[in-house]
Amino acid sequence: MTSNSFNARNHLNVDDQTYEIYRIDRIKGSDRLPYSLKVLLENLLRNEDGRLVTAEQITALGDWDPHSEINPEIQYTPARVLMQDFTGVPCVVDLVAMRDAMTELGGDPRAINPQIPAELVIDHSAIADVFARPDAFGINAELEFERNQERYQLLRWAQQSFDDFLVVPPDTGICHQVNLEYLSRVVFTRDGPDGKQAYPDTLVGTDSHTPMVNGLGVLGWGVGGIEAEAAMLGQPMSMLIPEVVGLKLTGELPEGTTATDLVLTVAELLRRVRVVGKFVDFFGPGVANVPLATRATLGNMSPEYGSTGSIFPIDDETLSYLRLTGRSEHQIRLVETYAREQGLWHNPDQVPDYSQVLELDLSTVTPSIAGPKRPQDRIPLAVSQRAVRGLLAGQTHEDAIRGGLDDASADSFPASDPIAISQRIALDEPPHKYVDDGKAFEWPSDPAEVILDGNISSIDHGDVVIAAITSCTNTSNPSVMIGAALLAKNAVERGLRSKPWVKTTLAPGSRVVTDYYNRSGLTPYLEQLGFDLVGYGCTTCIGNSGPLIPAVSTAVADHDLTVASVLSGNRNFEGRIHSEVKMNFLASPPLVIAYALAGTMHADLLKDPLGHDADGSPVFLRDIWPTTAEIKAVVDDNLEAEMFTAGYSDVYAGDENWRGMHIPEGDRFAWDDDSTYIQRPPYFDGMTAEPSPVRDIAAARVLALLGDSVTTDHISPAGAIRQDSPAGQYLIEQGVEPADFNSYGSRRGNHNVMIRGTFANVRLRNQLVPGVEGGFTRHWPDGGQQSIFDAATAYALEGVPLMIIAGSDCGSGSSRDWAAKGTSLLGVRAVLASSFERIHRSNLIGMGVLPLQFPAGDTAESLGLTGEEICSVTGLEGKDRLPSEVTVTIESNGSTREITATLRIDTPAEEAYYLHGGILTYVLRHLLQR
């Protein structure tokens, strides 16, 4: 029951239904708050309980100081959780294991369910193995199912066994596009203790691009798996009240520009001013000129800007999109009535308080691409030829020394983990601004002859070998997708074809795209250019681009060619799209097709012909580029609400492979001991109905001594599994061939793999083994060098607890749950650091690991710590409450000294989690006692 300290509880009537609401205007000064903070304020009012969510938090948000860089902490409770398969599988594995533990403790396993709606979309496993043929989609779907059947069986079982848990099967769409077109409510309704409630639709997602739904006025952002699990289990999330940057939009986009050009411009702008950890709110008279799909594109690339989210307010355009996508008329009326009543309706004449105001005149946007390896490095199309030649000649865009945000973003592939970096991390290199100085570049040339389709061709540095219409960023936007198809039609009618060395793929984010392509008669033209459907999923955008054309691959390797991909995605870090492709350029779907026709980045698309027609006349891009009016006419004639309602009517059904899986009945999952993808985790082993008393930590050894800015990407398993690594050796012992290792991301449901990959990053520098990079340490007292996993295993057999010692900003990077889970499973009882990234600190507590902070001014280096010491932590035992400080006793070479460390357990919820050994055991005991 909420406390309702501010008398905010009220009612709203829509049609013949009455909803309980919590009025935002009950808080003095709320009218000056930005849209995003008003949503947070309502969240606090509705969830106030006097313990976790307090009146003080509500007052603090009402009194928000836009110019303060450090604001109070609040507890946020999202309405729902969105997951994709790579990051969502571990969450499901933990819930399934909780059912086993509940049964073993004498409880009802059916009591374990998500406490708020949870929706998982399988979209990260489709690979474009086969392309440019009519059966490409079918073959790729079969291959996907063969590779991932063990994971899919778990998700299918969860779909039928858990309440409030829905799974969108593979080969259906991308989670953010499905969320935008179908799952989002804008105004959420749910039965409360006193009747049906209405409140803003909010969410957290286990994917970095969750803010795509911000374009619909829905507040949501990406979080790590532990935070998502906590939210699913009904626990509020701790967060600092953010700074909010207002981006004022004026004017209209000029003819010939696209949503992609706009988002690349915004990425460049926001990276220049640094919005890491902040909200971005769009406002101003230009908002009305931005179509909903374009708003979604702008929200989607929030992680590329560094912002937590980038949100638009609710207005008439929001309602039009809801109507287009088949939402009910009652829901649309509810959204409008609620938004107007709560001050969430956009008023272009009102300017809320912002921490900083930026302005963008939409009429200044020009056609652009971005690359070759950072989304914020925008290149105007007019100078792209010279820019690329300069890159090849080594004259511009020096190799970027990536800093905090770039590094975290790059390391999140392919799982798209949300990013959580400290604002103390040094600035990334700012966006490169290309300046044309008129010089002629001498670029390297080493043409290689290849035989393709029986004809001799040649490829060289700067040629395009992948052209991919991919990613929810753009495939959710009918204007750019129809624009691409019309360009294809015009090209085919003028006799143009894609160059034979280009791998061409089409992977939309929902089946609605295929429907309106077929209805408009444009599919055949795309297919004639090689853009056959390869799947519904992230594909090329997350590196699932599949192999290059074999002859092209050989030529690239033999001649060490610097070749390019062009994709309609959101990330383009070197080696991420394809290991053989060094240059990757982000572009709108129409430009993707244009570069497939040109076959090279050396083409000046505004001046050079793309080819010649049957009469030998040159064909230029301007000759085949569709006008805005032509695109609008096709969209208006072929896109309607029935397509969305029909397309999503059986969205949870899946294909024959999905429906045909044998799924055992029962309330508990039948674990397969032979599976190398899914295993029951040990978090609940030996758990009792009541928590054991907190104990001091006696005679711990240091597993790793780390420096400053050690990221979750150093800690958490990611990327390919090396054959010579502990994880690789484990898989070989299980009979898995190295070719079938897959990635750590795909095996997050097997703790046996993940624990062996924790602290195993090749860039990790453990000061216990100077001069050695990677997951190695020394085992004491003998001092022998071992892998971190082997040493931890030996210590566990010896009954020796472990500690990690680190510098400042411990745990920055992408927000990975396994950075905390793996640490805990290795036997680490405490992490002693100079400072923590907030989310990683919270995740450590959630896994029962004690976060300790050095006294101000002290570091491991200043204290002369070598990692050979024996450390004990005292002051925990026998207390009613956890202390704010503890004593760390350090023994070395027969001498003993003590330091006073701060216990970084900062909230009552965190204390409760730690006392129970972690958040999962805390929730399980709570449900057991119901």
C-alpha cells in the first residue's frame, strides 16, 4: 500500500472506465520539470512506501536543481522489462533455478514468476549465412534453430510455464521494433489494490538500444541482467536523479535528407557536448515536424550519444502512430486524456528547466554517412569520396584512441549490453570533423582479380564488400525503407545491378516491412539487386553478417585489402561488422543500395554515375533518388493499421521448428546435464529458509590486484572463446569442437563456461603477474602462476576466501551482470577499490560480494600493497545493522597493519540484499514466507 504523503491519489475517467492515477501537479514546482523527470516523479508518487521509496525522494525530485551535477538517489520501479535472447537467457535461467530452490525449501514453485510483465524477443541469433537467393531466409532460419535449440527449449518452456512472461520466437523481429510497433502501451494499465491504475509506460531493457521506444514518449533505457532480474522480481532500482539536456528542434528536414542523416548529425552534436549518464529531452516547435519513426531512430542511438535516454513528449504525432499500428481507440483516448491531465502533453511554447539547452535547425541537415569506425564521425556525402581516399592515404581520421564510451560501446558486441561508464573517465576523442583542403590524395591501390559468376572482376582498397539493410535503427522507419525500395525500382528500370563482389542483405526488424514491400510491389526490384530477405533480426549490425563471398574473402586476405561495409545500423567499430572488413560506414537504407550499385567508397555519389543504362547513358544517383512526395504516396497507399494487427496477431506462435519442440510439462524445468548452453546455476545450493548471520572475512587472499578504470569488459566474459582458454578447454572436454564454440554471449546460460571466462580478457593487467596480459594470477603461498580460474578453484578446495583490490572507477564499461556473477562464483568475498561505478557496485551487492572503499587519499599503490598480503575484514559480525566502516587487517612478511575502509552499501534495499547473500536469495525467502 502506498503512503500517499502528498495526497496525489486521484481518478481519471476515460469512456466508461475509471482509473486510479497519481497526480504529478500535487508536487510544488513540478510544472517546470522536463518531461522525463515528470515521468520519474509520478513513479515515485505511485510507489511511495515510506521505506524504499520515501517522501524525501519525492521532495528531492520536485526540488531538482538543473545545474547540479550530483543529485540525490531515488528508487525507480519500471512497469515492465524487455529482453533479447543473449542478455535475457541468464535472467530466465536464474528464475528457473529459483523454482527448484523454492521446491527444495518446501514452497510452491509456481510462486516464482516475474512480478511485473517481462517480454523477451529472440533477435540476436540470426546470421546472414545465405544471401541473394529466394530461399535465403528459410535456410538461415534452419541454421539458426540448429545452433540454438538448447537455448530455445529453455525459453519456450519459460513461455508456457511463467505468468507475465512472453517470448517472441526467432525469425519474427528485432526487440526494439516489436516494442515500438506492438508491446508499448505509452500509458500502462494494471489492477491495483483499489482498482485499475493508469500510469506512464516505463521499462528497463537488457539491450543498450532500449531507448528507441523513447520516440513514443515511453521512458526506458538499458540495464544489466542483475538490475533486470531485480525489476522482474518486483524490486525498485536505485538511480541518481539525472541531469537533463534539452535539445530544441526548429525547422524541417530538407528534400533529399533522411532520418539517418538527422540521427548522425545529432550523434555528432551530442558527442561534442558530452551527455554521458544524462537524459536528453527533445522540445521546441520542430518536434511537430519529426515523424514518430524518425523520433524512434533518434532515441535508438542514445548509447552512441552516451545518454541514458533521448525522449520525445506525447503529442498528436504519438496518437497518429498508435492509430497506424493498430492500437485500440480506447487506448489512444486514454493516452491523450492522461497526458493532457498530467502535464505530459507537448506544449511547444513552454520551456521546462534544463541542465543545458542545445538547438538544432533541421533545415541544416545534409545527406551523410558516418565512419569508418565510430558512429559520431559524420562525413557529409558531398565529400565522402575525398574523405575515404584521405583515410586510405593516412591523411585524416587518425586511429582513434578510444576512451570510456567508445571502448565500452565497442566491447558490448555482439550482445549489445547497455553501457554504464563513470563521468570521471577522460573524454573520448571528440567527433572528427572532415575539412576538405583541396589536396589530391595518393591512395594505395593493389587490385585483385576475382572470378564471380563466371566473369572476371577486380576489387581494391576502399571497395564495398557488404551492403546491409539491417538494424532496428532504420528498418522501423517506413519512409527510409520505402525510399530504399523505390530507389531499387528506379535503378532496375534503368538497367543497373549491384556489383558482384558485394554481399547484399535485407534484414528488417519486423514482418510488417515485408508486408508493405509485397503489397507495394517493390520486393522484386530489391531481389533483382540481391537484397533478398535473409532474416528478421539484428544480423549485420551486431556482427552476424556471415561469411564474405569466398573469392572476395580470399582476395582480401591475400592482398591485405582495406575494404568496406555499408550498413543501416548504429555501430561500426573496426572488426565488429566482419573480421575481414576494416572500414564500416553507417548510412541510410537508400544509400546502402546506392553503394551496392557503385561497389566502392571511391565513388562520388553526387557527381559520378552509378552505371549506364541500355542506351549507354550515364545514370546518376539524382536520377533514381525518389522524392519525398513519391515516398509518402507509396507509404500512404500501402501502410495501414490492419497490417500491424494481422502481423502481430500470432506474434507468439513461432514457426514449425518453434512449435514442434518437445517441451516437458511441469512447474520445474528438466535440466539437461549434457547441455553446454544451459546449466542450473549454483546460486541457491545449500540455501536455508533463514539467512545465516553475517560473518567477518578471515585470512583472504588477493586473487587480482588491478589498476584504475578496470571495466566490466575486462571482468566479464565477452566475444569469441579461445581454444587455449579455460572455457575453451572445458568445452573441448564436453566434446564440443572449436568450430562450434560460438561466443560467450550465446553461452551466458552456462555458468561453467562463464566463470572460466571471468577476468580472462586479453587486455586485463593483473599486477600480481607484471608484464603478463590476460586472465592470470599467482596462487599463494607457493606463488605459482596460474589462470585466475585455476587459482580460484585451488583456493576453494583449500577453504581460502578471496578479495579483489582495484583502483578508481572499478566496474565502468558496459553493464554486464556476469562481471558480478563471475566474481561471486570465483569465491571473491569482497572488492576493495578506490571508487566504484555505481551500477557495478550495486551488482556486486546483488551477488553477495562486499564493496569496500579505501580511505580518502589512500590507494593500493600509496599503501604499498603487492597482492601477496593476507587480508581480513572485521566489524561485520554481531551487529543489528551493517556498519558504515570496517577494519581491514593486512598481514605481510610477519607484520600487521590496519586500515579503515568504507562499506559501500548505501541503501536499505542493498543492506537487505547483502544480509541475505544476494538479491536472488532475498527475493526467494520473501516469496517463501508469503
